[in-house]
Amino acid sequence: MTSVGVGGIAPSCNGGTLSVTVVDSSRTSVASGGPVAVSGTSATVSVSPNPPGATPAGVDVSIAGP
């Protein structure tokens, strides 16, 4: 996993910043990415480090602003 795609972003979030945290089944962070500028209803965020393929169990998304 090198990136996370986030869709369904509300238009009122344009101008804000989006960050993601990839978590394992214990809700422990295994990768993170952002912040990236929000300029539409979807965004792709590069994450690092590259977690092992079977490890990710979920993604926490945070949008700050505008």
C-alpha cells in the first residue's frame, strides 16, 4: 500500500487539509500521510512507511479547515 483514496468529501471542505492514518486490527498506526490540500470531492494521499500487505485493517481520516 503506497496511497489511500478518499471519496465523498463534502464541497464545504474545499480549501482544508486531509490526513490519513492506516491502522492494523489493534488500531495501532502502521502508516500515515498528508496533509494534502482538499480541492474536490475526492483525494489521494501517499502514505509511508509502506505497511505489509496483510497488516492494514482500516484508515482514519481527518479533514481540518478551511
